[in-house]
Amino acid sequence: AEMGRRVAAAEEVAEQQAAEAKTVLSSARSSTKRLVKAAQVICGEVSDSLSLQQLCTLAELFAALKSAARKQQTTINRFRLRQSKVDLELSRVYQLLQQTTIDEGLLRSLPPGTSLFHFVDTGAATSLLSRVDSNMAPINEQLELVQTNMGVAEQRIAEVNKLVDISYRRESEDPAWTSGGSGAAALSAESLGSDDDALLEAVLEEEESSSMLGSGSASEQSAHVPPVGGQGRQPQQQQARLSPVAVESLSSVQRFVEQQQNRLQADLDSVTSTALSIAALKSRVKELHDTFRKHGAAGIVNAQVLSLEGSVGMLQENLAKTNDSLARGRDVEVAIEAKLASYQAVYEQTCSILSKLKHLEPILSNCVSHISALEKRMKEREQDATFYLDELENLATWYTMFNSGYKELLFEVHRRKKVDENHKRVLDAITAELAAMHADEMKVREEFFNTFGQYLPATLCPVIMEPAPTWTLEADFAPSKLPSLSSEAVRTASEAMAKALGAAPGV
């Protein structure tokens, strides 16, 4: 009975130890599975692992998109600068015309103080400006969408690069993939060259083709990123890889897991073996007890009792050994958990990178769509906007020449007056000379008639009896009277004329 009680107590302890050993083994197996999975993902041994090629492909696409957006932005900025210059030129010319008062001799029905701005058609300029703005509004709206989406993409790529640089290092046989900037995006952007335009053109053509065909749902199209990269770059991509900086290789992890699992299994086998032996001992003690109750002491063999007493006496020692095995199992569990903890941070970082990359693809796809839409709008609107801006420039030039022409008008009025005065002096002199010549001729003809003509028959030479004709100078039309300029305008014009003739004012 005493042996039965001792065996029963030992069996209870052994069962607890076996249950705990199974718990330790189950926990350790779960941890090792997580550890192996983390190592596989971190070390790039599974299909959804992080790869330098994936980073470089997305970064390469972003660099191409950024280049395209920058070119479009440059074109739009040049147009905006030109428009700003036209606006400034119109404002300058308007101010100049407002400051130029029309001379009183030219006012006619206009009130005194009227400026040249009175003749400006502001409605035409306003209409042209409105048409320029209406053509540029859709372009500017689309440009804002491009900038917003590119900003989001750039921020996400920067976040990915930061996470990658914390946990990984880039390795490649080609130094172009491991130098020239921090992060995959910077690296890839540095490696882009003349293929940039061809890459972008292919991407935009595919985007335009897919939008024209209208195939697939909107969600499918938004999640699709056109393939990038040329055949010539594939060997470099295959050689390039990411290596974790704070963890061991996958093979080292697998060896560690195998060793720890073997140790755990051996300890579990030891605990299980002890529990089974105690159960068998309990069965033997029960058989002896049942024999004693049926047959008394006569049915019991001393050797049996002594054997059982020896086995029962070893129970505590066996339980102690089992407890040691269980402790070793706990140590193995702790070692696995520690190893898992060292990998977990990098694993979570890698999962975060992969998640960000997954969300980055539709963002880049949106960038492609918006850049393609911007290019389309620019093709549709740029020609009309440029035409109206050309008209505005012509209008500004016309008003500039109007202001210059007004100044020349004052000079021309004064010049023509001077020319008319010179003509009158010459005409008066010629008229006086012709009158004197006519008087002399009449006197000579009269003397001829008195001396000889009166003796000649009238029919002999009738023309000889005609008087001398009177000659006059006349214009082909009567010119209108030139306006009378103000004294200030006359003085200014006189000075300009004297300067043009190379003489001093007043000469």
C-alpha cells in the first residue's frame, strides 16, 4: 500500500512533467516555424521576399516618371513665365499710355487731359487673357494631381529606403548597384541614362493603350504597374541582392533549429519514458497488492517485493532526472524565443517594407495615369493657349508702337508744317519771278506790235498777235489744315528735328 501511494504520487508528478514537456515542445515548434519563415523572408528565399531587383524596378520607374513630370513642369513653367512677361508688358504699356496725355491740338471732341489709354481696347486683352487661362486651367489642374501623386510616391519610396537601409545592405558584382546614393531609389536614379526617355515612352504608351482599350476594372487598372527595365539591365538585376545586416544566413538558422529540435525531442523522450516506466511500475505494484489481498503473504515472493521496493526507491532520482530534462527543454525554448526575437524586428521591418511596396505599385500606376493625362491635355490645349498668348504679345507690341507712333506723330505734324512753310516761300518766290517775267514779255511784245506788227496782215501769222500767257502753280488737291500743336509739343518737336539734322536747338 505504501509503495502504491508513493508510485501514485510519482505518477502524478510525471504526468505534470510530461504535460509541461509537451507544452514546451509545442511552443518551441511554433517558434521554430516562425523563426524559419522569418529567416526565409528576410534572406530572400521565398517568392514574396524582398529583393533589390524589385526595389530598383520600382525606383527606376519612379525616376522615369519624375523625369517626365519634370519635363512637363518645365514646359508649363516656361509658358507661365512667358505669360507673366506678357502680363507685365501689358501693365507697363497701359501705365505708359495712361501717363501720356494727348496734345490739345489733337483733342478735337475729346475732353482736356485725355490720355492715349482712351484708345486702348481693354476688352480684347481681357478676352485673350481669359482664353489663355481657360486653356491652361485643365493643364494646371492635372499638373496638381501629378505633383500630389508624385509627392506621395516619393514619400513612400523614402520610407521604404529608410527601412531598407536600417536592416539591409546591397550587394552586387556591379559597383553601379552599390554606390552613388542612399537607398534603392537613389541608386536606381543614378544608374538611369539615355534609356530614361525610352523607358518612359514605353510606360506611357502602354498606359495610353490600356486606357484606350478600356479593358479590366478600375481597380485592376489602378493596381497594374507597367513592366520596366530593358534586356540589357537584366544580368545586373540578377546579380544584385539584399543581405540582412543583423541576422545570420538561412542555413545557419536551419542548423540551429535542427539542433534545438533534436535536443527537445531527446528531452521529451526522456520525460515520456519516465512517465511510462512509472505507469508500468504502478501496474506491477497493483498486481502485487491484489495478490496479497487474495492469497495473503503466502502468495507473495520476496524477490518480487524487493524488486518493486528498489524500483520505487529510484522514483525520486528518476523524477529529478526528468526535471533536469524538462529544465533543459525550457532552456531550449528560451534560446529559440531569443533567436526568434532577434529575427522578429527585422522580419516585421521586412513585412512593413513589402506592405509599403505593395501599396506603392498602385500609387506609381496612378502617377503613370496622371502624367499620361497631363501629356494628353497639354497636346489638346497647348496650341490654343500659345495662339492666344501670341495674340496678347502682338497686342502689347501694337500698343508699344502706338505710344512710339504718337510721339512720332507730334514730330511729323511739326515737320510737315515746316515743309509747308518752305514750300510757300518757294512758291511765293517763283510766283513773283513769273509775274516779273510776264510783265517783261508783255512789254517786249507791245514794242514789236507798235514797231512792226501793225504793218503785217492779220492773216499772215495770227498767233503773233496773242498776248503772253500768265503762268500759275497749283496743288493737285487742297490739303487739310494741320492741327495746331501746343507750344510744349512744338518745342519738343523742334529739338528733336534739330537733333536729327545735327544742328543745335533753335537753328
